[in-house]
Amino acid sequence: MDIRALARVGLVGLALTVALVLYLQWRPAQGGGSTASALQGLTVAEPDAERSVRSFTKGLDVVKTVNGRRVFSISAAQHVDFVDGWNEWTNPRLTIHGRKDGGDVRVTSERMRTGGEIDDPTEVRMMGSVNAQLPGGGNFGARRLDFDAVTGVVSGCNHNTLRYAGMEVRSDCLHFQTAGDVSSGDDVVAEVLRMWQDLTIRSAADGEGLPAGLQGTAQELRFRPGTEIVTLAGSPRLQFSGTKIWGGELLLDVGLDANELRSIEAHDGARLRYAATVDAMPHVLRGDRIQVEFDDGAMVATVRVFSESSDAAYLTLAGFGRLYADELELEPGDAGQTVTARGAVRWEGGAQGSGVKELTATTLTLRLRDGQVESLESRGTVAAELATGEGEPARRFRGPRLRMEWEDGELAAGSWPEGVSLSAEGRELVAGRADFDGSRGTWILGGSPRPKVTEVGLQIEADELAIEATGKLVASDRVVAHLGGERLLAAAALFGSAPSVEIRNGLTEIDDGGRITMSERVQIVWESQSLVADRLRLETDPGRLHASGDIELVAEAEVGSASEATGEPQFIMVTAQNLLVEQIEAAILLAGDALLQQGERRIEADRITIEVDSEGKWSSVLAEENVVFSDRLGAATGESMRYDLDSGEILLRGSVDTPATFIYEGIEYRSTDALRVVFEDDQVSIQATEEGRTKTRTVPIQTS
């Protein structure tokens, strides 16, 4: 065989090989497509005969028209139509026509295959560098894209990339549903674009109108091109500018022109972590729905959290506990952040010296700076459990309005400007206002109505009440207290059976043990009697009353001979430097220049004990050390003296060094043991006991 024949055989063999390869690779579609087949790619039957070309065309344009309306069109640089219905297009452009201008979807690629008739394709596969321009802005690219010309479905599972509203979204699969049946001629518009499988989101290289560093993941993305909302589903997460947001579903408002991110809304167990700066501790917000709005600079402008179920929305404040409410709103700013809570508000305070254990209100506003609470204002029915000092029990305040301020995480100032009530350890306080002095750690109550404290057996009213950090209560300026009940048991010997007494003084202190200290000239009044002292201290366990400093005690006493002589009760006045009454002792103890006066009768001593009988009446007086007795009938001295308040009888005791003496009408009666002096109606009986022997002398009382 010559060389020319061999060459012809070789060329024929090469042509057959190329034809076989093309046949196996480029199989035509058979019949109409569907959504399912579009997702899986074209299915083309094996041809029975060798493929042959029916036509070859350059610059071909095909327009699909139904009922006089263009549905879609295809144009290409060149077109090859095979006899078996298989078509190949080079540099094609597919346009799915919308119902009005600007609603078209335009897809371009390097090559395209179609099945069916050239002017009525059923399925379209675009390959190479595929790009689809969406109505309303945005585009997506893929390596392969299928279009079902009957149902209007665009789909592909081959590494798709969507660029939309400044975002770049990548996924394995994409499904683009257009409305209307192509065969019926209904209006065709972009309806739903869906992406799923290994889906990631980030800012596009030229993305504008997005917060810095936007990135995230989701199981699915879907939106209707030309509308405002992009939906992320399947536990989506987004993070940007120190913020992370996630939930069962995220809705992104990208605007009608899809050129900015205006807001993000999270649903179904929504959460958000927000940090004002990179170094700041983040705050965590949670609710049924979270809405993040952005300003023109793509910075977070407002975060709103909503409770739409029985579970309250909440904000976890780093180091400052947790804030619950029906609705929460956070507004970032250059000078800090503002948090506003509305409806069923409850703040469970943290441990950084916030001073707040728990607070409930109708509305509450917090100012935050550098991750710390700077100020608070709450309104409505505000109830706050506030700690007054480290390790001290919390105080339960109530009022219509509360303000608080912090410095470096420590409570510095606070105010209840429209009235306050306080409950603590069985004690109730009310006042027209209350202010917190951070330098002293003290709440100061004042205003109108005047502050008042009430507990069992005690009521105090004053111009000012202070609750110190230790829990001590201090009342000052025009203090009036009423003491009764078990509080009086400690001083039953002093007050007898009085149901209550009134105490007036300039300063009253109640410590955390319930002890009451009154100073600045205390005056106690009960019935027609009174006690005045520089300082008074009351204790309940054990029951004790102690007065000190220039004491004046005036008491009504029924003394036999004196009362009968005048027909009126007689008063006893006592002065001393110290007075002590104890619940376990039926006596009043006086010390320090003690003096008892009953009419013209005086008893002076270093110590005086007034004994009280079982009925609560003063029965006798025991004077000890440097005792001096005097009245118009005579005078007496001794080491000790017992005076019977009912009979007027006195019993003096002495010793060799200090004998008992009684002087009457210039005559001195003396004993180193005991002298008994009995005052009768018309005479004085004097009994002297010496070495066991008693001598009695009766002396008439001189009436003139």
C-alpha cells in the first residue's frame, strides 16, 4: 500500500475515534426535564447509530415565546445541532425573562449543551466558567449549572459561589426556583434561590456596607432575588466586629438594592455575644428573637432581644450577673453602651461590688463602659435587694424609681428620689427619699414623709436615717422613738407596767445585733415620769438598759406616810452618772454621785440600788459608800443605808472606822453596827445595835 493510502486510512481512523469520544461524552437529553433531574444533571440515552451533524450555525439566537410573551432566550457565538437532538453551544448566554424590565436572570458560560429541539429545548446545561446575574443585584458562579426549561429551575451541585449584598457565599449545591410554568406562559420571576451543603459566608473582596470581618456558616441559605430578606437556616452562625450571633434561623435584611446589610434577626433560641472592644469581656444576650440593626457605617447601632414565650430574654453582664426582661435593647456608642430592659425586668447582680443582689422593675436602663456597669436607672414598681457591705445581709428596698452609679466596678452613688421603703431582718423603713454615699458605704434616708423605722416593740422617726455598710442604723435630727412590747421587759424595773414609752433624742443607733444606742441628751417619757441622760443603751439579749452622763430620773412613787400626809402621790427624782437596769434583776442600779430626792428627803452615795417589788413598784433603796441622808427631821451617814419607800424607815450600817450616825435636833446617835430610824406620825424611833445589844429611844417630832 502506498503512503497516500495509509494516510487516508489513518485519517479515517482518527475521525472515527474522535467521533466515538464525542458521542460518549456529549450524549443528548431525552424528553422533558424535572426539578429532580435538574439537581442530578442531564440523563441522555445511548445513541444507536453514529452521530451526525444536522446543522452548524454561528451567532444563533433562540427565543422561547408562549402566548405572545418571551419566556427565555438563548444566544451563542456558534451552535452545532446533531441529528439525534443533541446541541452544543459556544459562549452562550441564557436569559430568563422577568415580568418587567430589570427582572431578568442572565447566565453566561464558556459552553452549553441542550436537549430537544433547537428552538424548544427542554433541559440546558451550562459548563465552564458559569456566571448568573440576578435581578435586584448580585450574581453567582459555578463550574456547571442546569436549567430545566419546563419548570424554570436553575440548579447545580458543583462548588457554587454567590456574591450578593457584599457577601460571598460558598456551597456545594444551589437551587434557583423561578415562578410560573414556562410551558404555560405565566410570568416568570425569580422566586427562591437556595444554597446548602458545606455553606460558608464571608465578606466579598469588594464588599461594602458590611460590618468588618463578617463570616459565618449555615446549613442552608435562601432568598428571593430582588427582595430584602436573606434567610440562613440550620443552626447558622455569623460573627463580625467582636460580635457573634446564632440561632435556629437568621434573617438578613440587605435592602431592596441588595447593597447593604441593614439588620440581622435571629430566631429559635437566639443568642448573641457582644464585646465593645477586642479586649473587653463579652456580654451574652439570649431570647426567642434577637434583632441587630446597623448604621450607615455598617457598625452595630442597636441590638434588641425579645421574649415571645414563657422564658424571659436575658443579658449576661460580664462580672455583673444577668439581666432578664420581656424585651432588651443594647445601643453601642463611643462613650459606652446603653442597655434598656422593659417588662418583667429582673437583674441578678454579680460579685464585682455591684451592691445589687437582685432587682425587679418595669423598666431599667444600664450604662456600660469597657465591659463594666457605669450607671443604672429603673422605674415602675422597683424592688431591689442591695448589700450594704461585704458579708452583710442584703437590704430589700422598694420604690417607684432607683438610680445607681459605679466607679471601677464599685457602687459609688445611688438614689431613690421619689420615695423608698426598706425591709431587713424584721425591720421596716419608709422615707421620702434615699441617697447612697459611696465614700462611707451608707444609705441616707430623708425627705418627706420623714423617715420612719418600725419593728416589733420599736418605732423611730427622725429627719434622717442612715444605713451604714455594717448594717447599723443611725437616726439623727429630731429623733422620736416609741418603745414597747418585749423591748420594755429589759427595763421593767424602770418603766413598770407601762405599755410603751416615748424617747426623744438627737441620735439613735441600732447595730446588727439589735442593740439600740441613743445619745445627745436622751429623754424618755412614760405617763407622768421621765428619764433624761446623755447616752442610753438598750439590749434585748440579755435584756439590759444602761444610761450614762448627767442622768435625771423622775418617777412617781406611792410612799405611805408622805402620800397620806398630802393626799397626793409623791415624786422621786434621781440623779447619777450611770444607770443600769437588767431584766434578770428587779432593781435599778445607779452609780457616780448618785442622788435620790423624795420631797425634802435626800439620799446621796457612790452607788444606789432601787429595788422593785413583784407588782413593779419601787419598794426600797439601798445606798452604799459615802452615804449621806438628810431631810427636815434630821441627817444620817454610814457605810450603807437601806430606805423603805413605803414606810419611810431607814436602816444605817457602819463600822469602827465609819460608824453609822443619825443627828436629830442637835443630838447625834451613833453605832458601829446598825441604826434603825422609824418615822411615825408624831415621833421618831431610833434603835441602835451594838455588839448584839439594841437600845431604842423615841423622840417626839417638833411640829413648830
